[in-house]
Amino acid sequence: MTLTSPPGEHTALVPRTTPRNARSTHVLAQQSGKTTEGRFSCATARDVLIDVVARSGLSRGDFAVPVGYPAAKMGRVLNGSTRISPDLAHAVAQRYTIDPLDLLIRQNRTALATVADREHLAATAGSAAPLSRHPVYLDVDDNASAIDVIRAVIAATGLSNSRFAVTLGYDPTSISKILNGHKAVTAALAHSLGRRYGVDAEDLLARQSRWQLAAAAERTQTAGAPSGRHRHVQTPQFTRNLRFCGREKRTP
């Protein structure tokens, strides 16, 4: 049995009084392919960040300074050759009115689309065997981490960690590092979990992003918040889309 996450909206750029992560999610179940009604925005994470920079009135180099990010690295992020890190998303959100989780969710969605594209090309070329589907039922708390979800999937399969890794085509050592918190869950692994066991790949990565943002906030508090007043920039209200649409420069 599989469950489909209820449709919901998540706003990219919101007033600070709006509660974040208000949408209830269920971990299990691949998206059915249906989309919610209404008009969707196809803006990527990079689109949102570029818009914030433009509306700040600062050059790209000057924008990097108050958020404590090297100008050269900021340039690579804006050019699409470097991913937006949780620390950068948190730093920008501290100074500008954006939702850092939504920023990372958009980036995750782009990464998942890239993985799906590669899988489709490999399947078309006959160089990759499709994963057989064995959906499992999970009842996971909304506050559970990505690692908690993966552990729950393993428990539901009744397999050992090593055997579970093999069913996904992964080296057991890699899965062990992820379960021990020494390695991040990649879009490729999340996609494989969705294809094999019915896990909602986007939700899994969002759970990881929430944890990473919490860790970034803790590091900021330890190091001391950057000086300077917050700038509230009027930015478009990009509505969260339940499907990926549009294309941007792919990041490795």
C-alpha cells in the first residue's frame, strides 16, 4: 500500500511572521503525477536567488559581503556551477525575506529532475536495468529526519543494511555512512528509494534540508550573527509547484 502526500503550497518568499514548514507531509508514496489546480511557478532556486540579488540593488560582489560568502563562490552559485549550500540559504534568509527551506527544495527538485533525465536516457539506450518496485508502507512523524525515514524503510523490508544497499545498486559502505550521518542523502539515492520502495523523494530531501538548515542556524549562533540590519526586499511570491517544469543549467 502506498500513500500520496496531500497537495499543498509552499511560498518561496514570505513575511517573517508566516510559520515555516506548516505543510503536513506523509513520507511514503511516489507522487501520482497529478498536479494541484491553479497557476504554478517554474522558478528554480537559482532564479529566486538571482531575483533577490537584483532587487537588493547590490552588485553580485557586494551582495556576497553582508551574507558572509566569498564573492567568487557567490558568482559560481549564481552562474549555476555550484550548488546553494544550506549555510548560504540560511545566511541569505537572515538578511532578506525569503524562505531558505523553499530555496533548497527547489534546488532538490532540479537535482531530482536531472537524475530522472539521466535514468530515462540510460533506459532508452538499454544501458540500465529498471529497478523492480516493492513499495512499503510507512507511518513516519513529520519531524522525522531523512535518516529516520531510511531506517524505517530498511526495517519495513526486513533486510540487513548491506542487502538493502544492494537492492538499490549501492555500495553498503555508502549507505552505512549515510545512516551514521557522515554522508548526505543524494538526489540519486532519493530517486532510487522512490523507484524501488515508493518513498517520496522530494519529501525525503526536504527533511534532510530542514536538518541542514537547523545545523546552519546553530553554527551561526555559535559564531555570532553577521552585523548589519536586515533588508526586506520585495520579491515575487513564487508558489511551490508539485512537479518540476522548466530547465536551468544543470549542476553536477
